[in-house]
Amino acid sequence: MEIEDYVLTATEKEAAKMERGLEKKWLDYLWWVIVFFVLILSGRVIFLTVIRGAYYQDVAKGNSIRPVVIKALRGRIFDRTGQPLVSNIPSIDAVVTPVDLPKDEARITELSQALSEILSMNQSDVNLILENSKTSALDTVLLKENISQDESLNILEKENVLTGISIEKTAIRGYADAQIFSHILGYEGKIQQKELDSDKSYRLTDYIGKQGIEKSYENSLRGVNGANQIEVDSLGNAKREVGVVNPKPGSDLVLNIDSGLQKKIYDSINAVLEKTKTKTAAAVAIDPKTGGILAMVNVPSYDNNLFAKKISADDYAKLTSDPNKPLFNRAISGEYPPGSTVKPVLAAAALSEGTITPATIIDGLGGTLRVGGFSFGDWKAHGPSDVRTAIAQSNDIFFYTIGGGYGNIQGLGIDRMKRYYNLFGFGEKTGVDIGGESSGFIPSEQWKQDTLGEKWYIGNSYHASIGQGYVTATPLQLASYVAAIANGGTLYKPHLVSQIKKSNGEIQKINPEVIRSSFISPAVLKVVQEGMRKTITDGTAQVLKTMPVEIAGKTGTAQFGSNGQTHGWFISYAPYDDPQIAMAVLVEGGGEGNSSALPVTQEALKWYFGGRQ
């Protein structure tokens, strides 16, 4: 028998049973391993939810995603040549996050004491801010603005102790040549509650435009804040940064203002004022082709940087108590009798109405017009004059006659005078793009009856015909009106801003806006222009004959008050054949216009057309 014959072999069925036994053992082992891990996990869940559940629930409630504001830079402001007039200066504010403040009074008192020492503030003031801030709000509340570097470092070093207190990076405005441009630019400052109530998109620590360009173009300048998305724990401590939303800077503004011309007029006015007893003046220069304001000067002025840095009570009191009113924008808000500067309006009205022709001659009456028992004098005796000569020589008798009537000439009367005054922009706001503008005033017969209970007399018409009596106007209105004469009869809406440059590179141009045009015939305007040119060649402003360009203009001396004081005016435009600038200068209480306002005009136009040296 062969050995092979004794080897035992398993059938396939028996082999399968053996393999299933082995698999079952491994499955048993795996099942016990799974049970073991499930028991461990269950125990951990029970530990976290039952034993430590309350603790972790409190922690979870405290953890949150909090936006930390990244303030957007405010837009800059430039003059027409690209010269910066405003810059952003980095600054730091100390702020309170209400939700993070301690809840007990004792801790608040400790906190206020520490902060009063760090920030050099009265403790009761600090405590009041903290008490009023104890809410669940996340929006920060201002504690102290524009703090020093040492103060900010102290807060950072003690941030674990100063619960709810932090610093916020921002920027304040820096105004170049502040005294020269402050009435144009205005200023920005911390937002007040009433401003916040009217626009909920602001925060309690935001800055906002308060006056001038800063206010009227607030929506363009302000930009859009960004934020760091920070995860914080229940104590307000930052855990990690989740994401960033970048801020969007505000738009830059380009003005029509020529900063060189602005400075020259400002310096010239101050030089004239040093020789007079008066201390107040204003001037406005306009581009006759667009209505763009080239210069707007006020004397005296103020430093708007004081307001940007939060003006002190003493500094503010000095400004508001100054009898010369440095905060007052005379150029757009001051209402003055315009005097003889409005005689071109009356000439245009009389020519348009057919009251006179260019050839009409009116006798000077020896310098006095008498009606009944009343006398109306001229500033000096003039001979017979036509309209061009009357403008050039500022002949009061001529304009009394065409305004109120005399002899065989029927005057315009106040109603027709008022209509032409209004056509040239008097008695109504120009719509300039900063606030605070006054409308001036042009009377009427009905107004006098309703307001004063008196009828309108011929003497009232005589006064109105030479820019006196009840007639008042602003320097801006006079500059705007002379620009309309210069350009052939288009009255533009004056505007300071010429371009808005957005942060995405888009440029929005401010197009000229016409108030009215073609309201006086070219033939009539030509006569008026010739009369204003004759003012320089043969009239009351012959000192300007030697200028680099031909100038047209009109002097004005306007009485005010009861003691015989007079304002000095001069209006002008140049060059005569292709006007590029129209200007009105006022020296309050400056005597005759040719002795005060005219020298300022001479210096400014000599600089403007003589190489800007």
C-alpha cells in the first residue's frame, strides 16, 4: 500500500465550515472593540453634557463673531491745479464697548478711576460715560478722541484690566493755509446725537462734515467703513480672525478754486485793511464761462484745524465773542447795500424797456435833483450824460431819473426795477454748493405797505435805482451778476466743486448749470459793457488803464447806518474782449470803492494776468 493512500483529506463542505469559524472569531473581536469605543465616547458625552455642561454652555454663549471696524479714509480736497487743501492725519480714539463693560458698580468705579488717570480726564465725566454705556450694544462709544501715543500705549498695556476699553484707529483733518480757505472748506468733527438720529448709517465714533464743502459733500467724502471679523470669548478677548472686509475710501474732490488767486486776494485785502480803521472784507471771483468759483475770500477768518481737533471752550468763546465775527461767511451770507455797482442793471433795464436809448442825454442838474421839498444829491456834480458816460462816471442824477422818473422821462418804477434785478440774480439765492447762503433783498411797493404800513414814494425808487434804501445783496450775487454781463447774458449757478474722483477711478464732472440766459438783448448788453469799459478808460477807475489786460468795471460806494459810514465796492471782469474772470470786492466801512476795493482788484488781476509772480 502506498503511503499516499493513508493521507486524510477534507471535503469542500467541511473546509467551508472551518473558514466560517475563523471569520466568526474575528467578527466577535471587532464587535467588542466597537462596544469599547462606544462606551468611551458615551462616557465622554455624558461628562461634557452632564458634569461640565453648564460650564461649556456659558462659554459657548460668550463666544461670538464680532466686527472690529476699520475706518475708511475720508476723501481729500484739491484746488484746480491739484494743490492739496486737506489731508488726513492718523489719530487714535479711546472707546468703550458697552457689552464688555463690568456689570457691578464697584468695578465700574475702579475702571473710571484708572481711565481718568491715563487719559487726564475728570473721573466723574468718565464714570458718567461708562454708566450710560452699560448696555448690550456692540457699537463702540467715544471716551476721548485724538489721544496721545503715551495714552494709547497705556491702554494697550493694561487691556486685560481695562475691561471693555480699547483704542480705535481713525484720522482727523489737516487743513493747509487754514485762515485762507476755512470758509470754503468748513470743517469736520465728531458726530452728534441729533446727526446720528437723522442718519442711522453712522456710528457713535464717526466724524462728519459740519460746515462748508466738508458738510455739503459729506456723502461723497465719507467713504464706507470696513471690518475685521474677530471671534471673541465671553470676556471680549480676541481668539482668532475669521475674515476681513476692506474699507472703501471716500471720493476726492477737485475744486474750481485757484489757491494762488485765493491767497493773493487774501493778502491784498489784509494789506488794504492795515491802512484803514475797518477790519472786515470779502471778495468773490468767478469764471464767467462756467460759473466756477475761482476765489472766495473772507476777512477776518478762523483756523478750522481747531474744530478738527475738538476746539476748546476758551478758543470757541474767543471766536464767538469777536465783534468782527470771524466765523461769518460774508461772501455768501452778508447782505449789504450794493451802491453804484448795480447801475449797469438799471441801464440794461431802461434800455430794454425803451425808457432811454443809447443816445439819450440827461442833464446833471448841477448835482441835485429836487422833488417837492426833497433833494436827492449826486456824489459830485456831473454835466449832461448819455448812458455809457453815466455808468463810467457813476452819475447818480442819471440813474435817479431812469429809475424813479424826472422831467419828460418816465422812470421804470420799483416793480420793473425789481423784475430786472431778479433777472440778474438779485433777491434770490444763487444755489452755490455750500450752505448758509443769504438771498439779499429787493423791495416792492406791496412789501413796504404790508411790512411797514407805508406807501411807496418816488424817493424810495430813487434810492433803489442806485443800490441804496432797502436794496441789499451778497458779494457772491454781485460776482455772479457781473459774470453774466461779461459772458453776454448767461447767469450760471456758482459752484465750488468741479470734479468728484471716486475710489474706483471713476471721475464725475460737475457740469455748468444755467439759471437763465438770453434775458437781455446782445445790443443792450453791448452798451452796458462799453460803459463799464469806459469806467476804466475815462471814469472812476482809471488807475486800471495800465494793467496787462483790458478791464471793465464799476465802482460802488454804499452808505449804511446813521453816521455816514460807507462800504467800498468794486466789480470787474477781464479781459474785456474774452472774459476769463469776473470779480466783486467789498471792504466793509472802507469808504469809497476806488480807495479800498479797487486796489485789491488791481493787485489780484495784475498777479493773475501778469505771470502769477
